Amino acid sequence: MAVVSTPVESVLVAQYQIGLSQTGSPVLRQKSFPGIKTDAADQDIYDVAAVLFDLLDYPLIAVRRDDRFELTDE
């Protein structure tokens, strides 16, 4: 039997720096933005994250895309 993979949703996950610890290490946080269209281009997702964090005082460290799929037995 074949398994069919159907895209369900994508999530943009942005990692950013909120400051430095007392020892000088970066303090990082991440924010998830669900509801991204599954057919959205990677470049578009990255560009949206970059524009959003340009509006904030926190530097963007990394951008991740988490795709979620439903697996069904055909």
C-alpha cells in the first residue's frame, strides 16, 4: 500500500536576539507564525520575516519553515 502525503500547513519560525546575558552570551527567543500557505515560496517567507523584524529592535538570527503533512494510506 502506498502512503499519500498531503500538505496541511506551514509555520514560519523566527529566532531573534533580545540581548546579552551577564556573561556576554546572546539571549535568544523564537516566535512561531502559523497559517502560512503551503504553496508559499521559501524566499517570500524569508522576506516577510526579515521585514517584520526590521520593524523591531531585535535582530533576526534565523528563519525556519516547518511544513506539516497528513499521511494517509491509499
